[in-house]
Amino acid sequence: MNHFVLLQASPQSPGFGGFQFIFLGLMIVVFWLFFIRPQAKKQKQQKSFIENLNKGDKVVTIAGIHGKINKVNDDGTIELETSPGSYIKIEKSAISLEWTNQLNKAGATEKK
């Protein structure tokens, strides 16, 4: 004997669907505020930092190499003096904003 059970969907309250959209919208706003916006700001700072590199600036690369800029080339590279008379050619994008700021901050406190 075949028994069929009819399942009936329980009716939802009319405002529940709107609450889901509001909750989804709030999640998107929070995600943007805490993840996307700070990352975009950090990228903008890095770009500005790289564009303003000059001869004589003390920098640290993302590989941890410390040096002083000897020459800024037009092809997006710099000549970095790692020790007196030793130069390497690296990409500008290889300069770390955070590590360079830490190096210069530590150097400023030592001079005081």
C-alpha cells in the first residue's frame, strides 16, 4: 500500500524576507569597511611611496635587503647601494613601505 505524505511549506512572516536583505546588506558594508577599504588605502600609500623615491633614501626591500638609493632609473628600477661601492639593480616595486618606515623611524630615534 502506498502512502503519500503531503508536505506543506510553513508560511513565513511577511517581514522575514526583507530582514534577510538588510542583514546581507549590512554584511557587505562590514566586509567593505574592514577588508576592501583598508587594502585599497594601503595600495595607494605604497604607490605614492614608490613614486616619491629619491637618491639618498635609505630603504629595505621585500627580501630584507637594506641599502641607500644611488640612482632612480626611468625604466622602473633603482640602483641600490648595499655597502660602499656595491650596487644592485632592483625594481621599484620591490621596496617595502612598512620595513623602510621602521628603518627610518629607528634611525631617527638613534640620532636623538
